[in-house]
Amino acid sequence: MLVRVSDLRTREVVNVVDGRRLGPICDMEIDLTTGQVTSIMVPGPSKLMGILGRYNDYVIPWSRIKRIGMDVILVEANEYAEPAQ
């Protein structure tokens, strides 16, 4: 099945470990030599109810993606992942 990046960005990312909604994909990392997606990034938690912006985005490795559905992307992220630098 082929999926456009723009379609993936509209899907909600949900952590299957705790059922928490992490938000939509905000960016992706792609290995240019192989053309494969290596990880996705979701927005980090907001500071003071979103008024002061957000913390760093979380990086979720492609191996942690369990299922890509029509409306949602299920990931297994125990401690989410390391924030992006």
C-alpha cells in the first residue's frame, strides 16, 4: 500500500503502552542512501498550556511503529524517545 507523507501527517499518533495521544507527525527522518524512513517526530509537551510554546519534539524510531491505520498510527514508545536536538 502506498501512502503520501501529507496523508501521514494528518493521522494521530497513539502510544499503545499507555493509550496516550501524542499528536500528529510533525517531521520525519529519511535515510537518503536507502530512501527509507528511519523515524518520525511528534510534538513535545507544551509549556504552560501552550502559551509559551513547546518543548523539543520526540523522535520515535520506525521500528517502534506497530500499525498504520486509516486514521491513526500506533506506536510502542515506553518513554516516548529522546527529544530531537
